[in-house]
Amino acid sequence: MAKVSTSTEDAPQPVAFYSQAVRKGNILQVAGQVGIDPATGAVVQGGVAEQTRQVFANVAAVLAASGASLDDVVMMRAYLTDTAHFAEFNEVYNELVREPFPARTTVYVGLPQGLLVEIDALAVLDG
């Protein structure tokens, strides 16, 4: 079973040697996506809510390029820079993710200047 990488211009390009997503069999791992607009290469203006919306747009773009959607995601890991952002992040998350909800882990980390949230996703595809 070959390992296949995905790349799309509809999400920010990797800044190091990694794939936007990798699929092996029916398992798809989407690399961490941040609140960068792929059209401009800039961090979206606003706060954690605006960045979370962009992160989800980027995750969805990589999933689509891989033949998947948010409905195929079984696990999400969210990385926030500040515990005070959790409620606002969670409000947007709840708007964008449908039941049955994927499992989720949320941790607090340091991200590059200006970035407030990062999300990676694990999806299982049919066939």
C-alpha cells in the first residue's frame, strides 16, 4: 500500500519539508493548518474567531484535494496560544463541525508571531 501526499494551492503551502496531507490506505492525516489566507500568504486579520474560520477553510481545502470532507474526520487536534481563547474558539468550532463530532484534543502551545490557533485532522475514507 503506497503512501500518497496531497498538495493544493487552496491552502497555505508548507514552510518546511512536510506534506499538506498524507494518505495510506483509507487513513488520511492533514498537517496542522493555521490562520493564513492562501491567496495573500498573510495571517487573517482579527482574533481567534477569524483565524479559526480560516483554519477550517484550509483544513477543508486539503481534505477536498484528498477526496475527503470534514464529515470523514475522526480526530482533530487544536492548538491554542492562550487559554483565554478557548470559549471563542469553541464557539466557532461548534458552528463548523457537525455530529457525530470527531474526537478532539485541545492543547496550549507557542505558535509563530501573530498565529493564535492551529488544527490538524485525521480522517478515515471509504475505500
